[in-house]
Amino acid sequence: MTDVQWESLSNWAVAACGVVYFLALLVHLAEWASLRKVPVAAGGAAVASVDIPGGVAVMTGPEGEQDGQVRRTEFLGRLGYLLTVLAVAVHLVSLVGRGMAANPDRVPWGNMYEFTLTGTFVVAALYVALYQRFRLAWMAPIVVAFVLSVLMVAVIWLYSPVAPLTEALSSYWLVIHVVSAIIATGAFTLGGITSALYLVKERATPRESGYVARLPKPEVLDRVSYRLHAFGFPVWTFAVLITGPIWAHQAWSSYWNWDPKEVWAFITWVVYAAYLHARTTAGWKGRNAAILALVGVATLWFNFIGINYFSTTSQHSYAGGAPALVTGESALTDSTAP
Amino acid sequence: MTNTTERTSLSTRPSDDDRRPGELNFRELLRWIWRQVTSMRTALILLLLLALAAVPGSIIPQEGVDSLKTSNWQADHPKLTPIYDRLGLFSVYDSPWFSAIYLLLMLSLVGCILPRLWHYWRGFRAQPPAAPRNLTRLPDHASYVVEGEAAAVLERAEAVLRRRRYRVSVGPDAVSAERGYLREAGNLVFHLAVVVVLVGFAMGGLLGYKGGVILLVGDSYGFSNTPDQYDDFNPGSLFDADRMEPFTFSIDDFSWDIYTDGPRAGMSRNFASRLTYRDSLDGPEKTYDLKVNHPLSIGSTEVFLIGHGYAPVITVRDGTGKKAYSLPTVFLPTDQTLQSIGVVKAPFASPTQIGLEGEFYPTVAFSKQTGSYFSTLSKPADPMISMLVYTGDLGMSDGAPQSVYALDKTKTTMLKKKNGAPFRIDLRPGETVTLPDGLGSVTFDRLEEWNKIQISQTPGKFLALGGVVLALIGLLGSLFIRPRRVWVRARREGDGTLVEVAALDRSGGGDVAAVVDDLVKALQQQPEEKQ
Ligand code: HEM
């Protein structure tokens, strides 16, 4: 296949996975809509099943009509999950296509469009992978809606044609650094979603039915959120405090430059360290910890997208069109910029 | 407590004990402060403050990061600059308030770790605590009745738990077990490692240096590593020039190419400089291919290739025909096409000093739209310089330092044509222009290239790296080792034995119901594996 064919394959796959995510979202919405007709608290079994971490409360009541309803929602839930798996697979194809379209072949992380494509892929893939283990069924509509909207932002505003990497970016440290940063971003994003739902659930008055009523108990949400963050935090540490500095040292001659991207990666790290502390501090656990987790996600995504528009001193060359070798903190080359 | 109120009251009566009241108060105050500083809540707030304090430095240009951008910003904001300057906002990361926050955090950290280290040390050999009286009160428990003797059950429980690497102690009617002691160790390692990283980082900042030099390509030019050879030199505050390594190098050859098609057409790549260097003045000559992402290490110093550009060799002859200037002249790139700006100063030319200022275009083209030249390519397919001429006093005799990249035009006049338009000299290699009024001539002899080389010495970088790696290992232990306690009690009840199993998670993140299930299953199996 030629580079051009790979590129159009990638574009095609992005569109296709967008459609499949959309279908998955519709199915999940139908699932939750039809669950509305099944009261959460009807019968002991239903109440007990709310306690299962992450389990969607499904009751096995005596009434036959509700039985059919339950079976329908179960089917829709499973269908939605399968569609999401399919979308993730097509999403992967779009990434591979992007990488193969470049000459020479490379990792698909050359610009914001590709980062966003990869970031949303990791969020969706982590969700799919952890679905069983953490019983994430309740998260389905939110994750799928999130991935779909960010993907749309990427396609509409961030799209750029395939291009070779600038020289400073072609290093194997880039691969390690970016893989870990994106995985951590995925985990933190899922953790942020969980924390947001925790805050919603914690405030909600106990209701008969509806989405919020079927969320797991706040304690369970808190625990799932913690485990996602506990996974993300070491990976983030590895990405921004080990491989990032090693790469920076090779490319720019000093391992820590207080470059805006670095500063915000550090801010994110410190906020999540605070989150982990908050979970064990009386008066901060629960609500405040969840708020900190949201602050963490905000700094993370601000760094990912916002800082590129805010600051022009960033050396992270994918952020702008900095020339390959004339980049860096060389006051010299900057000094002559018009 | 009564004692305290008495002491804090304004009573002149001597206190019961012989100590003076103020002393105790002071000591109490200290202890109170210490307890506050080392509390978890303080650590949490300091962490959040640190995050907040780091923000302005990412928005306001920083002197240490980009000094030119900073001075431009300052020129644009004359009102804000003095205020920002007083607040240290142009060098946030070494400002007193930023330092205060992280030093307090470190103090808090050390104050927090030391007592915990002591506790951990003492608790290291401790036996698991005895079983609570009522195991079924714990949130995760199970109970069942079996036929055999209670002692047999306990014996089996001990074996099962030991196989699962629990620390076990056997009481009269119950077995207590605990595991996951390493979690606390991981946590302590992590926090200690944070201190190590900070020490390594501080060493780099205080003892190291970073400097840049523009060096012409060719073995007739060279660099030797002493501070005066640098164009810009940034030592740490405890830097000692005696620790600089005495190496020398020159650039024999510099090669690079550009993408000729595709969306990045014109972008350069594959930069490589062939260096010849000596580790010390009388060391053997070695060579190295310096590339982006492939620095050269000499001892503890590293040499990086971070920029490149052109240096047209320009010769100025004065009115008497004497060479007043003949040098490769470094032009500084202003964009990706390596369109560059530069100046020539010939202060000893007669009858008058001559200064030239203008641009260099590697591949020149003319834009009708803007009415000016521009460069279409960074490679020198059709190089040209275009300069204006200034005569008069270049201001170089008063001894004030001047940039070699700027012309002081205050006491000069621009050379003009008869019709009043500026006298512009456009030269391609090998061409000469004669200046009017018997001033002399200017020749563009040939083109040379230069590299911008960055050199840095960062002591403590391996300490910092080791510290972060250690921190990560500690972190993994601390986050993923799940400390838990397990108890199994067995006692005779009627004609069977009642077995109670309970488990407690001590980290707040675990799910111990599964542990209880697993244990019950293991206990109920026939102990045949125990040969
Ligand atoms: C630079 C400052 C600090 C950073 C970056 C930091 C970071 C962290 C992180 C990431 C964790 C969670 C991982 C783990 O359990 O090991 C943690 C836990 C902990 N930190 Fe810190 N910390 C700092 C300062 C402090 C200070 C000053 C204290 C003492 C007040 C402290 C006490 C603790 C404790 C007790 C835990 C364990 C909580 C638990 O049991 O889960 N930390 N810290």
C-alpha cells in the first residue's frame, strides 16, 4: 500500500469508528432509557445488586413484565459493549494507518490531531479492558459520549495532513515517553469521570430509578476512582519525571527547563499527589478528594491542548511550527524571530 | 490543662514548678508549630500551594528560560514590569516565595518521615495483633461449622496462611496473621527519594553551568572549554570554573538535508556535525558525529548541537584600498528558510568608519507584493546578501560593550543614492560593489556555515535520576501492596467446631471479601497437599 492509501485508510477508519461509537452511544442510551421502567429498589435482590462494585442494578423481581424489560436492557448493554469493542478496533486501524502513511513509517504522535486520536483510543481501550475487572457497565454512556465528542473535536479543529516528525521528535525516548503519558492520560480521564459521578451520586437524593440511582454506591465509586488513579499516577511519574527529562536532556541539553509543558505536567503530578494524600486525610477524603481529582484532569487536559494556545515559549515542537534545529532555548535563534 | 491556663494568664505569682513560664510557652509553641508543619493536612495544602505557585511561570516569560522574550515583554509592558519584577515573576522558580513553599514542604516531609521511619523500624518485628473478641463484627467475615478438632483447624489455618506469605502468630483459640508490611516501606522509600531528587536537582542548579557558543564550520576554527570562549555562559551560584573540563574541539564538517516534497517540504533534517576533539590539551585526537538527540559526553560535560546558520565571508576595502574588514560574518536566522540578519563593522576604515546592516537569503527571490526579497529555501541554491551602508562614528571607541549583531546608528548616517533612495548593496558570492564618494568597496567572497553548540555540566543528574527511579519503585510498592490482617478462630460448639474467619484491609483501597472467600475455601479443602 502506498502512503496516500494508508492515509485515506486512516481517515476512513476515523469516520467509521466515529459512526460505531455513535451507534454504541445510542444503544447505551436506549439501555438506560428502558431501565427507567424498572424500579431500582423493587425487591431485595435489586438493592443487593447495587452493592456490587460497578454492577448495573438489575432486579430479578417476580413480575413477568419487568423480567422481559430486564432481559432487554441486559441485551442492549451487551450490544453496546460489543459495538464499543468494534469501534476501538477500527480506531486502532486509524492509528496504524496514520503511522504507516508517514515516510519513513513512524509512531502516530506527530501533532495534536494524532495525539488526540491516540488519547481517545487509550481512554476507550482502557475502558474496554477494565470493563470486566472493575465492572464498569455504569460508565458506558459517559465514556462513549466523551470519546465521541473529543474525536469530533479532533477531526473538525485539529486535523492536519500526515507529515514527517521534526528531528528532535524522532527518538525512541519519544515512543516511551508518549506511550506512557497517553496511557496515564487515559487512566486519569476515566478516574476523573468516576470522581465526577461520585460527586453527583453523593449529592443525589435516593430516587426510584434513573441513571444516577443505578450508579454504584459512593464508596464503590471512590474505590474504583482510587484504583484508576493509583494505576495512572506511577505511569505519569514515569512519563513526565523519568522519560521526559531523559529525552529533554538528549534533545535540549538540560533535563528540566521549566518549559510551560513541563511546568503543567509537574502541576498535574503535584495535584494528583495531593489527591492521594487527600484520600487518607480526615476532612478531605471523599468529596474534596474527588474535587482534587477533577482539578487534576483539568490541568492534564489544559496542558494537552490549552497551553499550546496560551504560551509561545514551549519547546515542544509539535505545538507550533518551530523549525527543527532552530528550536530550543537558544536565545540566539529566538532573538532573531520577527 | 489547669496548668496551662495558669501559665498563660497574666499572674505574677511564680508558677509551681521552677521553670519560667515564657520558656515553656515557647517550647510548647515550637512543638505546636512542628506538629502543624508535619501534619498530613499541611503537606496537602503545601502541595496544592506548590502547584498554584508554579502557574505564573508558565504564562509570564521567564528570564532563565528565554531572556530575550522576557526583555521584549518588559519593553511592551512598562507599567507592569516593575511590579512583576519586585514579585519575582520573571524568575518564579528561584523566587523567594516559590523557594519558601518547597523548602517548607521538604521540612514537612522530613519531619513526617523521620518519626515514621522510627515507628516502622520498631514495628518491623512485631507480631500480628491478637484476634478481636468478636470476629463477626468486622465487615468482612465468614463462619461455618466443621466436624474435626479445633486444634486441627488452627494448625491448618497456620499452614495455609504461611503459604500465602503471611506473618502468623498462633494463640490459644485463634490464629492472627498479617501481610503487606512492605507497603509502608514503599511509602517511606518514595518520600525519602523525593528528598534525594531535590538534592540532585539543586546540585545541578548550584554547581553546574550551561553555555552556548557559535562556532564556524571548518578545522581552522576551534573551541577550547574556558568561560571566556562562550557567547553566553550561565553558571550556577556555587559554580567553580576549575571544575570545567579542559577539552577542545573543532567542526570538520557539517551536513544536513531537507525534505524536497510532501507537507513538510523545505524542513531540514539529518543534521550531523563531524567533530574532532581532545579530552585534554595533550590528549589524543578523537572524532564524533554530533547529531540532534546524540550529544557528545566528555567526562561529566555534554556537548549538543542545537542550531545552525550561515556566515558569508565579507571583505570591506576602505578609500585607500586597504582591507578594513575581511571575516566570515555570522548571520542569525529569523525563520525556517534561514533568511538571516547580520552586521559588519569596520571601525578602522578611512576616510570614515563603515557599518553594514542587512539580510542574507540562502535562496533569494523577490516578492512583488511586499516589494522585498525573501528566501524560498534554507539550502544555498542562490545565496545573496542585501545590506545598507552606514558611515560616521560606530560608537565603538567609548569602551561600552556592544553586541556584534547590532549596529549603533546614533552617530551615523545612512548612505543614499543621488535620488535620495537608500544605497543598497546586493551581492552574490564573488561579486563586489564599489561604494560612492571614494569610500571603498564591499565584496561577498564566499559562504561558510556555523553551528550553535550548547555545552552543559549538570552535577547530580544521576542522583536525581536514581532518586526518581527509586521513588517510582517505592510508589509501586506503596500503591499496590495491600496490607491486611486476617484472623481465624476455632472453638468447640456443641458437637462440632465453629470456625470464624475475618479480614481487614488496612490501605482503604482493597477489597477483602475475596480474601475471606479464598481462605475459607482453602481451609475447607482436605489437607492432602501437606505431605
Ligand atoms: C514533596 C512532598 C510530597 C509528595 C510529592 C508526596 C507524595 C505522596 C504520594 C504520591 C503518596 C501516595 C502513594 C503512597 O502511598 O506512597 C503519598 C502518600 C503519603 N504521604 Fe506523601 N508526599 C509528600 C509529602 C508528604 C508529607 C510532608 C507527609 C507527612 C505529613 C506525607 C505523608 C504521606 C503519608 C502518610 C502517605 C500514605 C497515605 C496512605 O497510607 O495511603 N507526605 N505521598
